[in-house]
Amino acid sequence: MTTRVPISPDLLNWALERAGVSADALVEKFPKLHEWLAGELAPTLKQLEAFATATHTAIGLLFLPQPPEEPLPIPDFRTLPEARLSRPSADLLDTIYLCQQRQAWYRDHQRLYGAEPLAFVGSASVTDEVSGVAAVIARTIGFDLAERGELPNWSEALRRLITQFEKAGVLVMVSGVVGSNTRRPLRVEEFRGFALADALAPLIFINGKDSKAAQMFTLAHELAHLWLGESGVSDSQAITRPDEETERWCNAVAAELLVPLEQLRQIHQPVNALQEEMQRLARWFKVSTLVIVRRLYDLGALDEEMLWRTYREELERVKALVTRESGGGDFYNSLGARVSKRFASAVVGSTLEGQTPFTDAFRMLGIRKSATFYEEARRLGMHG
């Protein structure tokens, strides 16, 4: 006789909603799913285990009397009402938890080697003048506008910016999936990035599903969060003026860092047609045209009506470009980007020295094979 497990349909529905999966999408794998959800039939333990795996749910949670509350483990600075009201997805939660585990390991690693706390983390406040803080950030990370203008494309500009952040001591992780699981893509509609503030192990995560130009703005926005010493998850966009004071300030600092108003004033050519000028400035500053629209408004070159009309048109155009831009790439390059080159170097070095077990290193780096690990070590200039 088949033993069935009495499970509350509420918990099954909760698991589906949390995973962002519809019942219809799983009915081929679980033909009796609709009967489970209606409370007409209970699954077997084996079926329940498979359902937990399919919905990225710890199976123990399905035995609770009611769905658990799973608040975000860091402050929620997202501005879109639907993002703030809806339950955080399993993908977002698991990404934050994974980054927190990596951060905890790296913090211990830094302590072990007697690293000094980074003075810039928590050095600013939202009452500080935006242009002054942006100038300090630019000096601290060696952010040279002229050099950025000469880079061939947004990808190179983003790579260069990440390298500068990492040299300053920030772990920067860019990924469009949960861990290394390509079947679990992250949704830009839910979040664009987050910051985990810490004086020894500051960490920025960027949703790699976003366009390269948009990632530039998110990166700058999350760095402003670190300057405040505040962790948080964001859906930052240059154009928005959030109700939250922290987000408004971080947006303003990011915009000034990427497109300083004084430089914009010097090179802006009002005689050009708006669309042509936006494209020219976006290429020069290596930011999205959406950031340029916002800065032209700040400069006084656009009125509010023109700002919103242009913004809506650009938003549609950029959305079309993002789908064409996404592509594959070398696994090892993406591994360095996904877990931060600084972090990967620390983990690989510690593992080769015998201080970190291989199993822990594989889990944190999101790799399964020894060959992959040693190839990464070789690429980082280390040898086992």
C-alpha cells in the first residue's frame, strides 16, 4: 500500500508562488498536482521530495502548520510597488543567502590575515553634499572619465569599473542566475542589485540579466550604499526619484559619479537633435541613454514633460536591445565575474594552502569538478 503524506495545500501553493512557478508548468512532472492543491489527494514522500526540489524549497518547510514568513534578510529599498508588496522569490532569497555565506567566509579570511577595515565603508551620510561624495568616490577607486571615454564599449567600461572597485577592496559579483544554476534565471523586474555593507568584506551583487549600461548605474548606486554603510536590495534606475531618502541620495551620487554635471555642461552640444545627442553622450560617458536623459534634465536642458516623454520612448528602445545583447561567454570569465575575482583568488589560495576544505570551496565557487577548480587556479596564477 502506498503511504501518502498529509500536507496542507496552502503550503504547496506557497512553495509554487515562492518559486515563481505555475501549477500547470509542473503538472507533467506531477500529474496529480491539481488534486494535491485541492486537498483531494496527498503526495507520497518521494513525490513530496521531488516537488520540494522542483520548487527550490527545503522539504522541512512543507511540514509546517502554515506557510512561514520569509522576510528579506537585508533592508528593502525597491521602489516598484509590486516588488515591495509581493513575497520575495526563492531565487532572490537564495542569492542573498549565498552572498552572505561568501561574505562571512571572506570576512574571516581578512581577519586571519590582519586586514585593516576599509575607511570608506560608512564614511558618508545622506546629509552630505552629493557632488562632494561622488568626487571622493572617484578619487578612492581611481575613476578617470577621460580614460572611460576611450574604452570601446559598455562591456569594457563595466569590466574596468568592476576591476577598480575590486582593487579598492569591494567584492563585486555579477550573475544572471542563482549560484551557477542556469535553470534559475534572476528577474530584473524583481531586483537589479544589492549591497552587503561590511568594513572588512563589502559586497555588491549585480543582476546580470540587466543591460551592461544599466549594470553600470546599479554598480555605482550600490557603491553609494557602501559609502553610507547600509546594506539593502534595490531596483535602482537613474530616472526614479524614490520616496526613500537613502535611495534618492544613492541615485543622485551614482548619477554624479557616472556623469558629473560640470563635465556634461562642457561637452553638451544643444544644437544636436536630442536623440543624436543622447546617443553621443551615452557613448562618451559609457552609461545608458536613460542616465543621460536624467542628467540633461538636471542640467536644465529638458523640462519635466520632455523628460518623461523621452524616458518612456528610451525605455522601450532599451528593453528591445537587452534581449539582443544577452549571450554566452567563456565559463571561466563568467566564473570570475559571478563570484568576484578577488573572492575567487582568496578561496582558491586558501584551499591550495590546506586551510579551506575543497568541498567548501566548490560550494562557494559553484563548481563541481576538481579539473574546473585547478583550471581556475591556473588562470588566477596559482598552482596546486
